[in-house]
Amino acid sequence: MSQEFSYDILEEIAVLSENTKGWTKELNLISWNGRPAKFDLRDWAPNHEKMGKGITLTNEEFAALKETLTKM
């Protein structure tokens, strides 16, 4: 069963890496299905035509991650 969804990349924050096929690992601010935007980390095909699996973080989760990384 295929599930339909929509997304809108509101801000492209960073490209962390690029593989030999042109896919990039990106940190973006994305609104999924018209909901409030979340931080999103995942692989993207060129021109954002396809996406790999990734993770989304709320503002609170992103702040906690940032704080943890800063302490390292």
C-alpha cells in the first residue's frame, strides 16, 4: 500500500556530504504534510527528486542534540 505525502523544504541549512552518485546528506527545515516544520537529516538525490530514510527532530530535540554535541 502506497502512502501519499507532501513536503516543503523551507530552509536548506547544510550539505554534510556528497557520494559518487551525487546524492547529498543534508540538514534541512521541512514541513511534512502541511504540519509545522521540523529539522530533517537525510540523503537526497540531485534536485531533491528522491529521498532516503532519515530522521526528523523538533526544535526541542534539536536543541538537546546541539547541547550534547557542544559538551563533547
